[in-house]
Amino acid sequence: MARDLIPPPAPSWRALQPDGTPNLVELPPERPAAAEAPPPPPPRHLPPSQHRNRFGFLGGALGGVILAAVAIFAIVVTTKDPSSDEGLFKNWSKWQPEEKSMTAGPAEIATHVAPEYKQDDGTQLVTVTGGPLQVQGIPPDDVLVQAQDSIHQLSGHAVMYTLSGLGKRGSILAGKPSNERHRLVRREALELALYSFRYLPNVDMVVALLPPPKPADGEDPDQAAAKNPPQAILYRPGDLKSQLSVPLGATVPAKAPLAKQIPKPEAAMIDSLTLSNLFLADFIQTADRRVHFVLQRPKTG
């Protein structure tokens, strides 16, 4: 590492010649003597100090510490504190919303993200609206999540995005339904959530309502809703903690692919980050006139 590149310094208490021989102290000029003095003994070569290797090791270690400190300083300069308004990375994404409120912020994010997702024919996949979680202008009293045998009651500041096509009940009018297209819609919901947690302060939950399947010709809307209840993806900040710690492009590349062109590694990543957060959604009003947003796990098998 770095200390291997720094030669150990010579001990400070003596200077070494290039060949490693220590300098000798210059003797004072001779004085005449009454009697002839015997010649001075030849100079002795002092052996290297037993502490030389230790001092060299400490010097190299100190050099390594200095280089490491410089590297850490460079990281700190380009990286922000996670608790600050700037978040983890100064350049987390090329685009960021100017609005930060729970009303205007989601709307701006929706306007930015929606045109990026296309169908195979090049038309926009869905429209997206964003704002606080509410139904007909009324925010629910809480969010009830049924998972396994338990019902969890969640409260806090929630953002809702509605992804809608141009068909009945908000279904996607053009093209054929497919698993690949459903994955692309889930990718869009993931990107909306990442922007929300990253740039909108105090967001506790993000809900994305997905477009339902297109009803069959002549099918009653109520029967279609009962057959295919609306789906929603629910995120809390901890669900995407790792993804918020790296730039956005590491999770969702800047250019959204077409449904059938999603690379296999990216498809696996999308599935892992969305399917476990996928629910059936409904708004209900109880006898005490409280409004609840209810999420249930889809039935499998």
C-alpha cells in the first residue's frame, strides 16, 4: 500500500551518507606538544542502531496514515452528510425538483418521470399525477397493511402517485398486457419513489397506484374491479436505504428501456425491489366515518 512507496526516514539524531555510513564529528586542530603524542586510533564504524527498523516502520506507517487522511478528505469534500438537506451525494441525479412541498414536489417529479417511459410504438406509457395521499380530496386517517396474519397501522406524511393509461379504469389502452410491460410500470413506480425520498423532506411513505388490466369488451366496470382490484406499490424509506446511498443511475439507468428490452440483470433488480412491496389497494370508510387506505397481499397460486 502507500507506506510501501515511502522509504523509511533516517533517524533524526544522526545524518547518513548515501552509502549509509554515519558522519563523524570533525576533530579540533592539533596543538603542538612537548612530547610526541601517539597517533590517534583509527575511526570506528558504528553499527546501525537496533531501533532503525522500528523507526523506519513507524515512518512508513505515518506516511500511510497521511495518504489515507488525504483520501478521506477528498471523499468528504465531494460527499454530503446523509442528515443534511443535500443528502448523501451532491450529484445523486442529474435532475432534481425545484419544489419541495408535499403538493408541488410530487407533481413536478411526476411531470419529469412520465415522459421518459415509452411503449413499443414510441408513445408515452402512462400519465402520472402526484400529490399527498388522498381520495376525492380527503386524506385517509391511516394506512392499513395486511401482511400474513397481522394488520399494521401506518401513519405519517404519505405521497401518492397514480399511473394511468387512457383506457377504462385507467388501464393502458394501446398494446398488449404482458409481464414485461408490468415490470416497466413497476420500474417507473420505483423511480418515482426514489426521487421522492431523496428530495422531498419528511416523506414517510410513497404509494404508487398502478394501472389495472384492461376490462374485456362489454365487461361491467364493477365486475372488472372485483376481478382485478387496483394494485399499489408501497415504500417506506428503509425499503430503499441502499438505493438512496448510491447515485440514481446505479439503480435505474437514465434512459428507460422499452418493456421487452430490459436487460436481465436490471429486470431481476426491478423484481427484487418491487414485487415484495406490491399490494392490492382499496379505500374504505368504517362506521365511525374514518377513511382508511387498505393494502393486502395479492393471492398467489
